[in-house]
Amino acid sequence: MNGAMGTHRLSTAVVPHEKWSLKNLFYPQFDSPTNEKKYILSYLKKIFPSSHRILVTILISHALINSIKIFLFDSLTKQSKVLHLSLLAISICLNILSLILINRLRIHILSNIISFICLCPLAILSCLYPAECHIFLLIVLIYTLANFSLLLSILLSVLITLIITFLTLDIKMRLILLIVSNIIGIYLNRSLDITMRSAYNQLCKNANVRGSLLTEHTLISKMIDSLMPRKYATVIMQDFDVFRERVQNVNTPHPADDELKMATFRPLHIERMENVSILFADIVGFTHMSSNKSAAQLVSLLSDLYGRFDDLCVQMSCEKIATLGDCYYCVSGCPEPREDHARSCVLMGLAMINAIEEFDEDNNEQVDMRVGVHSGSVNCGIVGTRKFKFDIFSNDVTLANKMESTGKPGYVHITEATYQLLKRDEFQFESGSPYDLPSNVSIATYFIGKRHLSHRITQKPPQMTLATAAAVAVASGVPLSVPLNESNNIPNTSETVMVTSPLLEEVVQARRATISEEEPPKDLGMIKTVETVNETTFENEEKELVMSFNILTLTYKDKRLEESFSAHIGPHSLLIVEVILSILSLLLIYIYFFKHKLIQTSIAMGVIIGIKLILTLILIRFHRPLLNWWILRHFIASFYLLSPLILILIQLFDYDLTSPVFFLFISTYLTLGASLSHLIKTLIAIVSIAIYLSLMFFKDKNSVSTNFDAVDISICILISLIVLYGISRQLEVGRRFQYHVVHKSAEQRVEIEKERERADWLLRNILPEHVIEPLRLHHGSYSRNHPCVGVLFASLINFHVMYEEQYEGGKFYARILNEFYGDIEELFLDPRFSKIEKIKTIGSTFMAASGLQTDVNDQNPLDSVCDLFEFALAFQATMERFNEALLNFAFELRMGLNFGPVTAGVIGTTKLFYDIWGDTVNVASRMDSTGERGRIQVPESVAVALKDRYKFELRGEIDVKGKSRMTTYFLIPNKKL
């Protein structure tokens, strides 16, 4: 499923996904050239020094052990001893010196030169003493810890192999063992290189994922800014999981515990603010201004005026709440407290009066402002669970509104409470008429006259697109009876207007930058926040890796991560490659032993190869269920690794024949088995050594007849064991590093998925889901005319009777309203109402619409209107059930419904807002405001159009503001025809 903005769904299981193929075995690639350059730099600073230290440790150990052997046991000539010891001493000095230089390297070729110089003494010894074990150690070190490229490793190893073959013509079969060493060495070279490159590449992806995660956080913050003040962000996002759980439980059978959860209150984010000031401002002369203007001219003027007010709101530290009709209201001291809230609101009011004078001058109009301000307390916060917004309500809000309606143009009308908070010498006050409160208490009021300024305080905002301006008018409740698609560029149903939105553009960019496991984004380099991968990032990752496991055993300190790694099989193709290498090596060893004990060797070889082939076929078919068992997986791997030992033990009587194979087996062959721990490989080697030496010493004493032979073989085996430990440890470090970063990436993807779900949830609380995809396709623009849309207004006409602030400052009653709206909004989860959209709530009035998701040719347009009628009836039924839970009170509902053409659109630059407007909306609102308790009122046109589907009762003619007299009807419930 795609996300709201066309996002590829990310995996939610924290299971590392590794890519391995034969192509990658020889040509490891990075996702971008930038990553490769960074890898080369990090290779010289981190990877090469780490690997080189292990190489130096092995070479110095080799030199010291051989030096001790020469001093104590060798009977070489003096000249040979001097030469031998000189080479070993040079090896020690060169390796110690290299440790000083490696941390200062920044050129790749210098690292190769240093590794080559460190290996030179061992190479010379291998040429001088070709029959000893030095050659096997040299080849495997060239391919692994020397950090040479594959081509350079092959060239050096082949050259040395040819030299040794030439020097040991009498031992022609030694070439076969050198071939085995080279084959396994090539595989180890690729395995180490690819593991580290893959881990580093994943590290880059992790940084990109963190960039995406940061972008998601930014988007969520901006969406929250569109909905509410920042202080509510954290708790709202915590409620996401609560809402999701509740949605999943709706309309499903509930056990007793689930019923108890469903009975609990929904999260409520209402806060009582005690010291705030509320401002209401009304445009005087608005009716006259709108009487001789077209819709296009009117909405353009309104967008100009409200744009100025919005700028002033920011300057005066006020929080804009909303526009209702030609009324603009805001608050100061809420949600963030301010000591000078009264002064801020009064200055805002005076600035608005000056701003409208400048508006008149710029547009040749004659309108004025009437402003009312009151200081007191408010309940502020979020009500509802869908399409919610920040709002304020209280008796003091109502009183501020009364100050505006009883004021006079060009003045700010304030109450005694506001007057007491202002400095007497800052403003000029005039006494106003006392205002009688509903409690029969009279309060004093004052007027503050407008200021005469010598400079402008506003500028004409840049021209908006008409769709944006029209939507501003919608938010203001302006009746747009003129068809918007005649001469003012509002598109028809099949066209769109470009309404650019930086927020939507960021959403689109972020979703284009999604890091998927299947393929990297092609335009990743274009997105700076996702591209940023700095050295600090990698240093932190490496530090975290070092701290994550035990330095001795390499096991993760996190037990769950260690269990996951232990159960991790690895790439299937990698296992097949190792099986093939195991069988091929075994065949070459068989050829090496071909002329010795042919029958026994052939029988053993046939049995081993047969078992391996059968196991291989079984593993290809059932590798997942079988290899998931830790014991079985290690038993099978141990069998593959120990199989050459069987052939060696059969030929045990000949030391000169078996010892080179055994050295190769310990130092090189046992490095296979990528899924095995380096400690287990070391244990297998020790067990093999114990068996080999025991049989060698005690079964056939004639094979080891001198002290020289015993010491020589023991030292070679010890050095081979050190090499095995070093290489196996380095392989496991690489695997664990890769697993760690991949595992962390998987966790980050899960976190991104959660953040993305929250972002999509927030986006759907700003915009309807059917609008989001067109917004993405049209780069953040949406405006559409709909020929037939049903519009419903539903008001709780007696909520103000219930509401009182003596108890919890009114917060208790806000919770009741929140619960009621929550119950209503759960109706949208019913499939019957899936195409009905909640538009907004205005206090205790709920607005919804149907037909906005329906194209002209999809179905009968009246079907969506009928869906809205059914929703209205379900609305009434829900209210009745809700009233049963109320004590000594019952809500009374009044509803109005209409259908017809509307224009829907999305406006906003940093804030997104979806709304519908047109005469259809205005009439629906009037049907509500002029209706009766418990009834659904409709105009005559609706009753006539639906007379074959519903039963209506004639009410008669009534006065409707802006429409003179209209004939209306009431819907008769349960009378569907």
C-alpha cells in the first residue's frame, strides 16, 4: 500500500536484509560515487589501520616464534641462522614502524606499499625455504589482511606460486595445494572487501534514513503548526496510538476489558488560561462594499485585508484563532502566557484600524473597523479527533464578542478588566456605556480612539491566485452566489488551478527521498537534508559499534541483538558459494593424495562428497527451517569444515605428505564458514590439532622420529592457528559491523514508518484523503468545482445552557463536547459514510459534506446526498444514545441540509486549509440557523428532488438572511420510500 503522498511502504519487521550476488562478489558497487569516495577516505582512516594491526600482530608473532625456535632448537649453520634471524628482525622492525605510519596515510597506494614492505621478509623466507609452511601463510595474508585489491592480490600470489613451484620441482603436487590456497584466498578477499563496503554503504544509507527521519519530524512540526500551537505537539502525537487503537476496536465484538477501554474518555487537550485578552474585530461597511463587487473582486479584496491582519498578528505577538464571516478574532497570552497581553491586544486593535485606512487608500474603498477587547480567562485547546483545530471558548470570549458588536467604528471597545491592565499615560480613554451581563451585573466600558500615524504600518500583500483568495473568503463566510467558473479562472471539474504550497512541496520532496530497501532513490543527491553524510556520523556509528560488543568474544552486549545475530543465517547465495568452495577444495586435496592409499582415500572421498551433495540439495530446498536450528546449523558447518581432516588422517603415516595439507587446512580452509563464530572455528582447529598430533605422536612413531620434526610441526601449527584466529576474527568483525548497521537501519525504517504514519494521520486531519494524491500530482495545488454536493450543518442549540465555568473552569463541559464529537466522528468509520467528509466545527456546530469524492460519471449524484441524509439520521441516533449517559441533561439538536454546486479547494502556504464554498453552503447554514429543535430542515429544491426517496413535511415560508423568504421542509424520520 502506498502512503498518503505516494510513499512506498517500508518493512516493519526489524530483520536485516542483505544483498549478495555473484556479480557483487567481484564487482562491489556503492549507491553513489560520493559514498565510494567517502569509503576510500574512511578506509585509510579506520579500516586499513584496524586490519593492518592484526597483520602486524601475526607477522611479529611469526617472527618471534621462529626466532625462539632458531635459538633453542634449530641446528642450522651459522650463516643460515644469521640470514634467517636478520630477515625476522627486519620483519619485526618494519612492522613496528608501519604502526607509526598507518594513521597518517591519506593516499591508497601508500597503504599498499606499506603492506607489501611488511610482507617482504616473509616472502623472502618462503622463497628460501619453499618446503616450509611460510608459503601458505603468505598467500592467505596477501588476500586478506594486507588489504590489497583483488587484482593486485592475484598478481602477487600467482607470482609467488610460480616461483615456489619452480623452486620445488621435485614436489610437483605442492602446486595443487597452492591452487587451493589461492582459490580460498580470492573468496576471502572478496568476502572481507564486500562485507566492509556493504557495511559502509549501509552506513551511508543509515545517514540518509536519518535525514529522511529528520525531514519527517520537520514536516510533522509544520503540520502541527497548521493545526495548533507548538506546545500541544507532543501530547497530540502521543494520542496517535490511542486513536489508532480505538479505531481498530470500533464496530468489532469487544471482550469485557476492551469494552472498559472503549468506555474510557478520549484524550482531551483543553487548558484553562487565566490571564489572557481576546480581540474581536468586525468590518464596518462590508455589506456596502460587497454589494457592487463581483465574487472575484470581493475575494481579492478580502485576501488583501486579511493578509495585512495576519502580518500584524505576528508583529503584535497575538495568536490568530479564525475568521467568521467578516469578523476576525485573535488572542494574546494564550497559549503562551504574556504579562502585557492586554496591551498587545489593544495595540493589535489600533493597528487594525490603521491598516484598514491604508487598505481603503490602496483600493479606493470606504470601510472601517469595529474592535472589541476583553481580558479574562479562556479554555483553549483541541476538540474532536478529525479535522481538529486550535480554538478558544469561555464566557469571557463571548463578552469580548459583545464588546465588538456594541462598539463604534474607528475605536477599540474595552471592558473594565482590560482597562485595569493598561497604563493610563499610554492611551487616551473615553468612557463608554455600561454593559449588563446575563447575571444582571453591570460593568464599565471604555473606548480608545485610533492613532494618527505619519507612516504606513502595512503593505499591500502580493497578489494571490484567485483560488486562494476565494478560499480565504470561504473561511470568512462570504456568500459567493456568482458562479466562480464564468470569468474568474476557477476551473471546472476536470481542471486545476496552481495553488503553490511550500509545505506540500516539502512533503512531495521528502516522499521522493524515501529510502527503500529495494532500490535507492534516483534523485537522492538533489535533496541536501538526505545527502548530508559527514565524518562525525561515521565516527559515532563506529564508537557505538565498539561499545555494542565484547572486545574479547565479539558478542553483542544487547542479548536480543546477539540472539538475532546468532539466528541469522546469512545470504543464501553466500552459503552456496562456500559449499562449492568446500567441495572443490576437497577434490583438489583428493588429487594431491591420489597415489597414496588410493582405495581408502577414494572410498572416504566418495562418502564425504555424497553426503555433502545430499546435504547441499537439502539445504537448497529447506535451508530456512533447517538452518534456523543453531545446533543443526553448526553441526552441518562443522562437517563441511572437518571433511578434509578425514583424508589427512587416512594418510597420517607420511608426515612430509600430510603436514602441508594440515597447515593449509588450519590456516586457510577453516576460515570458511561465514555463519560460524571465530571462537568456534578456533575450537574446531584446536580439536583437529589435538587429534592430528595425538595420532602423529602415538600411532605411528616412525613419522616423527626426531625432536626437530616435533618442534617444527608444532610451531607451524601454532602460527597457522594464530593466522586462523586473526583472519576469522576480522571476518566476524566485518559481519557484525555489517549486521549492526543493517539492523540499526531496519530499526530506523520502523521509526520512519511510525513517523510517516503520524505525518499521514496529521495530513488527513488537515486534508481529505481524496485530495492528497491530486495535490502530489499537481505539485501542491487543488481546486475543483463539484456540481452536486450535499452540505450539512448540525448545532447543539442548548450547549450554552449546560456550559458554566464554576466547575473546573468549564473544562468538564469541554470534555463532554469532545466526547460527543468523538462519537459522531466514529460514524465516519462506517462503510456507509466513508465518502462523507467532516469540514469543520464552529463551537457547538458541526459541518459535513458528501459528494466531494464523487466524479460526475461515477454514479447518480443524488446517491451521495442520500448518504448524507442517512448520516444526519445516524447523527441524531448517536446524540440520543449519548444523552442516555448524561445526568439530568439532554442535548438538543438542530440540523440544516442542502445540496447543489460548490467549489472545493486547498489554500495555504505554510498552513494548509481545505474548505468548500458557494451559495449551497450558505443556504445549508441558514437551514440550520432557522430550523427547529430535533428537526432536519431543507429548502424546497431538496424536498422536490428527493420526494421519491424520503418523506418531507411542509413547514412553509420563512425569512432567510440574504434570501428574503424561502419555502422549507422538514425531513420525516423513518419514512424513507
